[in-house]
Amino acid sequence: MRPVKRTVATAAAAALTGALAALARGVRQPGPLLPGDRLVRAPVATRTLSAWFPTGPDSVWPWLAQMGAGRAGWYGVDLIDNGGKGSADRIVPDLQRIVPGDELAASTFGGPPFVVAQAVENRALVMVLRSGRGRLRTSYAYVLEPQAGGTRLMARLRMGGRPALGAMLAAPLVLAGHEAGQRIQFLRLRRRITAR
């Protein structure tokens, strides 16, 4: 098995294990209050993952600012997230301006976009996604925390509202997919940032 495929398989296995453990805990995850948490007040699921980068927030932020399907991609599973087009491997100056109200396509296959709720350079990018019928509301926050010799990047997913029974039954797969995608995104971001 090639190293990249092994890394993806390992991330997927770890994500499935984490998702099942989260369900056993009631799908809620304790932790500090982060930007965007108040956008989904009574979450039915909360997942927070983090990664450490050996550089300052000002080197990580430009990669976050340009995210979005049809933009620089999401640096995750490009086949799903970006219609098979590879995510950018460089900073794209024309995509660095991001402000509240901007819409970021979740994928190139359609569906509701993420709407930027908060964008504080080198600190936090918070997005909200609502299902077509408004039954499910999701917030997604990327929070940059400076640390000695680097940056801790936290990604928090919060889902709330009144999900349909089918959505609740699919929750383990959704969480497993989310965790696998998030871990892959962190790995690919680290490679891009440290290669500069």
C-alpha cells in the first residue's frame, strides 16, 4: 500500500472509531467556548479536532481564507469536496478577501453553501450551513491559537435544529466521514504550509 493511501486509510479508521465513541458519549463533546458556538445553541452533535502547525497563524490563515469548492478547494477529499479538481497548492492572492456574508460552496455537486458568519484574520473563520428545509443548522469554526513555536488549529462542527429521523440514523456515517475528511484536511494543509 502506498504511503498516501495508508495515511488516508488510517485517518478513516481513526475517524470511524472517534465517531462511534462520540455516539456512545451522546455525540456531545465538552470543551472551551469557541467562536461560532452560539450560532447553534442546542447542538445534537459537536465534534472538535485540532492539529499543530510549526508556524505562526499568519502562515496558516491565508490557506483558510481561500477555502471553498470552486475556489482553492477544501484540502480534503477533492473528489467529494471539489468535483475531483485538486485543491490549491499555493496561496491565491485573488481569494484572500473573505468577509461575513460570503458564500462558500460546500461541494461542486450543489446543495446549500456555507455562509461566512465571522472572519477575523489570523484568529477565526466561522461558517454556517442550513439544510434546504431549514431543519438542520450547522456551524463550522476554524480557530487559530498561537502557541510557542507554532499554531494550534481547531476545527469545530456543531449540528443543531430538528434533524429528520433519517439524518439521525445516518449520524454515525456523517460523523465518521467528517472526521476522516477533517484529518485528511489537516494533513494536507500541514504539507502545504511546511513546504513553503
